[in-house]
Amino acid sequence: MAEIVENRQENKMSEMMNEHSRLQEFTIQPARLCQLDQILDMYSRARQFMAEHNNPTQWPADYPSRDMVADDIEAGFMFACMDGQELAAVFYYRAGEEPDYENIRDGCWLNQEPYGVVHRITTGGGRRGAGSFCLNWAWRQCGNLKIDTHRDNAVMQNLLKKNGFQYCGIIRGRDGGERLAYQKEKP
């Protein structure tokens, strides 16, 4: 009987600890060069995930390149979303104009105020909510955030809508491809 009570107490304690870890927020910090291999592995898994979910062409096999990610880290534009000591997600964030966003068709931006941009966001597939946490962190930095995604990236489109982004139109990326443009502004 004592064993049953002890097991129940252990299970209850384990449930409480799991609930606490689910409620614990992620943290955002500048990515570091020592995380580069881990970040590139995360992007590799993201490319595979996209290919498996009807989006095989958004990120070619060499995108983003090691040099691009290292440059973004050194410039202070690559951020790591941490779940405790574990890398949960990465993304590029910068306040300022994005040349690709100058021309938009089949719609318009919500406003012409200064804004921030997010690019190359990906999660590690661990604890749910990392992508939303990253987007909301970036939005809180500027209050006016723009982002684009591939027409075939239904997962990202749903994440953006879920987090209050509005579809604004179509832009052309540096590669010449069309991207769906989204924006979230302060109410």
C-alpha cells in the first residue's frame, strides 16, 4: 500500500513539473557563432519538413548558406529562441526597410511607418509554441512587423494568421520568386 501511495505522489510531482515546464516561457537571445552547426542542422531539417509538406522549392539545398547565417550572427540579426538550455528556434530579425518590400502588387501594406522584418524562421520541432513566441518577440521590438513566405508554405501562412498577421499582397524575393507578404501593426 505504501508503494502505491509513493508511486501516486511521484506521478503527481512529475505531472506538476511537466506542467511547469510547459508554462515556462522561451527566451530570446542573439545567436552565437558556437551555435552555427546546430542552426544549420535546424535549417536542414526545416527544408526536409517543407519538402514533406508540399513546399519543396522555398529553400534550396544550400539555403541559407553557412556564410549567410554566420554573417547574420556577426551582424547581430540572427536570434536564438531558447527552451532552457536547448535551441528551440532561430530567426533573422532587423528593424529597418527591406528592399524586397518596396514593390507590392495585388494589395498594399497596412501602413508606411517604420517596421521590422523577420526572415528564415524555423523551429526545432520540439516544444510547441516556439514559432509564435519568436514572432511575438519580434513584433514587440517594433510594433510594426513585415514578413513574407512562399505560396506553398501553408504551415507558415497558418502561423502568421494565428498570430494576428494580415495578408497584404505579393512581393518578389531577391531570387525573383513570388512571396506572400504579411504585416502586423499595433491596433
